[in-house]
Amino acid sequence: MLTPLPQPMPSWPPDAAFEDLLDPCNDFVFRKLFQTHPDLLEAMVNDLRAGAVNDLRTAATCDPTTEPLHPPVPQLRGLCIGNTELLPEQLFGKNVRFDVCAFDDCGRIVLAECDARHRKGFARRVVYYLCKALTQQLRQGASYDTVRPVLALHILKFVILPQAANAQRPLSSFRLRRADGLDYAELNAGEPPLEAIVVELPKIKALWYAYLALGGCSALGAEALRLRRLLNTAAYNWALFLARPGGLTMNDITHGPTRRAILEAVRISADPLQRSLAEQQEKYLRDRQAELDEAREEGEAFGVAKGEAIGVAKGEALGAAKGRAEILGKLLQLRFATLPDWASQAMALGTEDDFNRWSARLFTARTVDDVFAR
């Protein structure tokens, strides 16, 4: 259990447990939770953004209840949801869209989504939709000053930054940056026009399991205390809630807004209709992925079979050509006693028509040159 922070917190239902909750990264649950509670989305994005901007050393050594953020991060205020409807066709079908789109009182655009599977070109996809949300704001004749910043939050169930230097960095912030390391905000005294916050949930789980392996809340070692302090921060509380690693209990979440989000997840999970919709949508996605995997395997098997057939055909053709060259070479040696190197090279490159022509001349030609004459 993590050390509780001294702040007012919602109480828990006595029988609530993480094992009873629907996965908050389930697309239906994620939208249901944050579309109906934009204040929770605002708190989560602000906290994860701050945690991503602060590196691991700062997060581990600064008390988040007293220390200012380094560097300062603009806070979202008055967030409102832009796509409030949750229609059946958004849960099932080819036009599935699960991202939450929101705007704050300064006009900033916020996009939030969960991704369960790594897609080819994922990084380019992130950049594309960030730029699309930015460029679609500008109308003909409008000033560029009217374009508002775009912030995208990507919660991933896979790792995209596996390098050793990033092994303990589950939160990352990507911005426009100059070659010397200064980003747009520092160069222009304003916030960046494009920013992507990436949360890699497998890394959160790894940190949690490392903390448990060191003894959890009863451990007194320096590394255990560092991890305890880190996991107690607001950003990592949100990440723990989203990752739900084994051994995590309700009391391990100490951040007030995160606890409120879990209480709402408890309510959604206890509703039979909401649970049914979430489970149906999860089953649909699994079935669709299974069909895609099966089609891919069939395509690969067909490609292998076709490749083998082509290989056999090419092998047979090469074998036949080599056999013709050997037979014709022996006949030429019997006819003319010697076989020049250039003749052997010509036969090595000869086509079936060439061999037919050379064979027809074999017994009428006076010299080897006459056999291979054009």
C-alpha cells in the first residue's frame, strides 16, 4: 500500500475492488467516464501533462503538494466536451471512433484516446491528427493568431519507446523543439501549438511490480522510498488507475480526482446495461481483430505457397537450361574437339530459342563460330 497524502478524498464503497471494475481503457468505458465528467478529464490531462514534462528525477525528489512544476505547464481550465453523443454505430461497425474531443475556455483543443494495439506508422498517425486539428481551425481570411494550440493524450497498452534510457519513463511529452533543445514555448514565450502526451501503461506496471518486489509500503530502502514517492504523485496515480496492475488496491490511489474517477468507474461497472455494452464492444473488437489476423495468416500462407510454386518453376527452368547447356557443350566438343570460353558463356546466358537455333546448326556448321552466328 502507498503512503496516503494528507488531502480530502471521496470514500470508497466497502466492497469495491479493482477486480470488479470494467477496464477504464475499454473504449466505451473511457468515453462514458470522461464525456460525462469533463472536470475529471481536465484534471487527468493536466496531471499527466505535468508528470510528462517533469522528468523522472524531478518527479521522484519534489513533493508535488508543495513544489511548483519545472518548467511551468499551462493548465486547462473550463474544459467542455465537443463530441458528447455516444451512438451504437460508434461502438460497432467500420466507422468506429473512440477519441474524446474537448475545448477549454481559452479555445485549446484536447484529443484523448486509448490504444490497445500498436499500428504500423503509429507515430506518423499521431502527428497527422495533431496537424489536422490545427490546420482545420483556420478559415479563409482569418488571422493565424486565431489558431489555438492542440494537445493530444495517447494512453497506450504497448511500449513505443523501448530504449534503456526510457525504460522508467512511462510519461512522455512531445513538442516542437529546436536542435539545441529549446522548445517552442521557451523560444516564443508561449505554449507549443502542438503537443502529444504519451502514457505507456506497461512501464507503469513494471514500476509498480518493482515497488512490490522491494517490499511495498513496508520497505525502508532508498529505492523503495523513491518509487513510493513517485507512484504517489497525481500523474502516476492516474496511470496506475488506467493500468490496473496486479496487487493494486483502492487504498493505493491517494489522489482525490483519481479516486473520484474510480468511484464513477465503480458506478458504470455496477450498471448491468453499461457493463453489457462495454463487454459487447470489447467482444466485437476482439472478433474483428481475430478476423484480421486470420485473413493476414491466410494471405501469408497463400503468399508462401505462391512463392514456393514460383521458386519451383524457376528452379525447374534453371535446371532445364543447365542440362541443355551441358548436353550441347558435350556435343560441340565431340564435333569440334575444343570449346572456346566465349561459347560456354553464351550457353550460360542462352534462352530456349537460342538452344533450338544452335542445336539445328550443330551438324551442318563448319566451325563453332558458325553454330553461334547471329
